[in-house]
Amino acid sequence: MTKVTMTVNGKTVSAMTEGRTLLSSYLREGLGLTGTHIGCDTSQCGACTVHVDGVAVKSCSVFAQDVAGATVTTIEGMANADGSLSVIQQAFQDHHGLQCGYCTPGMVMASAALLASNPSPTEGEVRHYLEGNICRCTGYHNIVKAVLAASGQDVAAVAAE
Amino acid sequence: MHNFDFVKPASVADAVAALAAEGAQALSGGMTLLPTMKQRLAAPEVLVSLTGIAELRGVSGRAGASVTIGGATTHATVAAEAKAFYPALAALAGQIGDPAVRNRGTIGGSLANNDPSACYPSAALASGATITTNQRDIAAEDYFQGMFATALGEGEIITAVTFPIPEKAAYIKFAQPASRFALVGVFVAKYADGVRVAVTGASNDGVFRWAEGEAALSGNFNGSALEGLSVPSDGMIADLHGTAAYRAHLVKVLTKRAVAAAM
């Protein structure tokens, strides 16, 4: 077992790992941060998306030891300092961008990565960027609407078809 | 998956030394290797990560001449940084998988794996790229040796790939919507001495050049030059996503589209 240290949601943390310990297991089992969900465990669904050194990755497909020392942000690190929902999280709530909520941590992390690199995306850009995140409930319309709203755009004209 | 020892060297020399261990396997972005290990189709005893080696990362080039990409450069970086030198190559990189996959997956990993439906092999073959390893330079023509087979030897690491920049080029992928791999993908590149057409996703032998299409387009770089040609379905991949005949048909259709889109 090897001790792996990272900065997760602004705190320096450590947990013991095997070579095969995935980043998703490190976060969930090593650190108890179970907000990162494991859906498919084959990098298809995106539920486990987190940020590693500022970019979105699927934590089920990265070994913890490969990102030792990295700066990681998970869904637990997305709320505002006072515990209130961040703009993106609030937009998902306001626009009903979730139903069962299983994909939501990954959707929020992917959306945050999109808006960090493209602060005012078009509807098409949102849909294209989120193609690695699967939602089986919403039909995506309200997720797209939430992301557009979080970017400060008027979504009155975006139909929830 | 089975457990293994994980090592993360900081130099190519240290990586080569680590790969000499019994049962050692190189790991780049891991976008194919991790799922393969989860299915226990691979069970290395030592995994040698190439993600901590700075000399393997980066994009450099000379406008109009060539662009060189470090072996462990991610698709996302190629999409962003190769654009100024070789827009069609950057566009290809920007269509691989999804954003999270592009943030991990690397050009060297893709070429070393040589998946028959991967995108990069078509760009390398159509561009007459040179694959540079820690031991030698390998011409793309000699590098691809069939499905999942390459000229790489034991302990050989792709350190860089150099693409001569064409006058015009485009890659058109007919994506398999679930995996986002190419059901068929065609890369067309027009150079001063002729046109090269490389096809991925279609053949049981992996990436190949469509010689007949190249000859027609070298005389007349217009989709109409392909009228009357047909691609034989012998040896094409057939699976639940498409028959051999369907894939053969797509080769010509996508070649036409690539010629029309060439920039």
C-alpha cells in the first residue's frame, strides 16, 4: 500500500492506495467523498467526472497514484463558502436539470469545466460538450437550459421540448 | 482488476529502465488500457506511467512545413495547440471521445494501441507522419501492421510524432454514437506530390490507404473524380453496427465529404 496525498477541495488529504486504486475509489472510499458517483465504471457515463488540475476527467479511469500531488475538485467542493449552492448548482435546481440525481455530480462538474473555458456557450456547444455525460431521466433539455442559465444567458426562448 | 506495482518515472530513460521489468506495461492516458484491465483482458505486473515525463509533452512546429507532437500530449492539447499548424489534425483530435477523455488520452497511447477504429492512425498514415521512439524513427507506412499491431518492440516508447503539413486536408468521421469511435473515418491530405487517403474503422487489417481514390484525387482534387469508383467489401469489419458492404460504401462517401471539407 502506498500513501497518496492530494489537494482535494482546497484541503491537503491522504489515503492509502494500491496500484489499482482508481481516483473514484480514492475519493469515495479513501476520503469518504461519496458525492462522486460511479455509474458505468467504464468511462462512458461521466457520473464520476471531477476536475484534476483544472480539467474535467472521469475519475473511474484514472489511477489515484497517477495523480498523486494533483489539485482535485469534486462536487463537494462546488458549493459556495457559506454552504449555499453555487450558480451552476442553483441553475440545475431552478431549471429542473435533474430528476433522480445520479448523473448530477458529473453533469455539474462537466458544466463547470465547460463554463470555465467557454463562459457563454451556445446551446449546440453545451450539448456537444456534455456528450460524455449520460442522463437517463431528463432528456437533457433542462440540463442544457440550466447550463445556459448558469452562464447568464436568457433561457426563456430555449424550449423544454 | 488484478493488482500491480505502479511506477511514475520522470524521464524517458527511467521509463525504459522500468519497462525492462518482467510483466511491465507502459501507461499513457489509460483511456483504453484501464477498461481493458478492468475486464482482465490485460493484467500487467508493473504499470509504468508516462504522464509525469515533461519531455514527452508539447506541440511545436514550423508553419507550412511540419508539426511535432510529444507522445504523451493529450488530445485536448493537440486540438488547441496544433490548430495553428495543421487545422485538420487539430479538428480530428477535438472529435475524439468526449472532453474528459480528451483531457487524458494521448496521441502516443492511441498510436501504440492502434485500435482499428481509432482516429489518429488515419491522420498519421494520410500525412506520411514519422513516429519517433526512444530507439528510432519509423515511417507511418511501416508502422501500422494490422489490428492492434505496430512496429513497436518491447520497451519501445513513442516519444514524438511529426506530421508534414499538407496544402489541404480534412478528416470526416462517421461516429459510432455509443463509443464515439469511428464506424468509418477518412483522412484526406493533399500534398504537392499527390493526395493521400487513409481510412480507419473499416478494415479488419486496421488503417489503410485507398490507393484507387488517391490516384483519382491526385489528378483532380474534387469529389466528382471518385464517380465510378467503388471500394470492395472484402476484409471490411462487419458487426452489429454495420455490415462490411455498408462500411465499404461509407469509405467513398466520407472521402467525398473530406475532399469537400478540406482546408
